[in-house]
Amino acid sequence: MPKISTYTTVAPSLSDKLIGTDVAGTPANATKNFTIGSVVDLIEGYMKRTRIADLISNVDQELTVGANARLQVSFGAPYTGDNFTLDSSGTVLCKIAGGYNFEYRFNSGTMQTGSGDQHVDFFYTVSKNGVQEDYTVQNTVYFDAGDSDPAQTIIVNFFMDLAVDDVVYAYQAASVYNPSGAGINKTGLIAKATSTSGMSAVPSSALLIDRLY
């Protein structure tokens, strides 16, 4: 039998066959053929993106810690699922190891009643086990004095490999915050009802978790 390296090279098709070992078959470790298509289907099955959690908060989350100090973001009521638990503070605890996409939606704004024009720099970070993941995300928003409770949603995605008992937190900070008084900017995450028929309210925060593998 000639060396494999001497055989002609051709473009593969899904019906072509590969030789391998059927580890779990009967008898065990028998030599079998596998089509390229079956291998592709197997890999896609493991890499399929599956939505496993859709968590939201429908209450304002005022940045009471002050300007340029971070606030841990919450995502509504505590939740328990097969892959994760969520507590009331917004801490996510991983129960099944794997690759996940965390999609965060932050509706950042000011609880404003006429305090004048403002530019506000919003900052968002995500940490795993107390260590920041990736880079800080910034979104600068201009609020006109005539706006009432202005807000703007930003969507941020983080891809993470998680082990069992890993914990994930989300934080927001802003460059402007005034603690009290009429016509004063109180910066935070804003929940807003819409006046459009057939549309639900805008949550102050949302977390959508997809399992990748």
C-alpha cells in the first residue's frame, strides 16, 4: 500500500468518507467509516447557539454610589435554571461549564426634570470571579434640558468560557450624578413605558444568555 501522502488531493464533499475508530460501538474500538457530512452535523450540534435565559429588570436603578463610582447592575427577580442561578443583586453563578454569550442591554439615562443640558459619559464592565473581562465600554449621551427622563439603550456582548461555580457581575458607572433636588440629574438605569400600542415597556436592564457549546 503506498504512503497516504502520495494519493491525489481532491476537494471533499459531504458524502465522502473518513476512516476512524468507533469507541463506544459493539465491539468497542472497531474501525469504521464516517461521512464528512455526519462529522459536520456532530460539530454543529455542539456549537448550536441556544437561548437559556432572558432576564430583565423593570425598575429604575439609580446610581446612588455617586459619579465615577460603579454600580452593580441587577436583572430582576432571582432565577434558577439548569445552567445558571441569578440572585437579586445581579450576580450570575454558573452551574454547567461551557462557552456562553452574555448579551447585556443597559437603558442608561437621567431622572431629569429640567436641570439644563448635559453630556453624560456612561461606562460598562463585566467581571468574572472579580476580574474584569475584556475592555470597558463607553457610551456618551447628550441630554437636552427639555427632555423628560431621557435614556438610551446600549447592547454589549461578552463571550466567556465558564467553569462550574464561576461568578459573573455587570457594572455601570457615569460621569454625572447629583443626589437630590428638583431639576437635578440622578443618573442610572431607567425603566420606561412606551405610549405605542402593542409595545412593551423598556426595561432598565436585560441579560440574555446563549449557550454556544
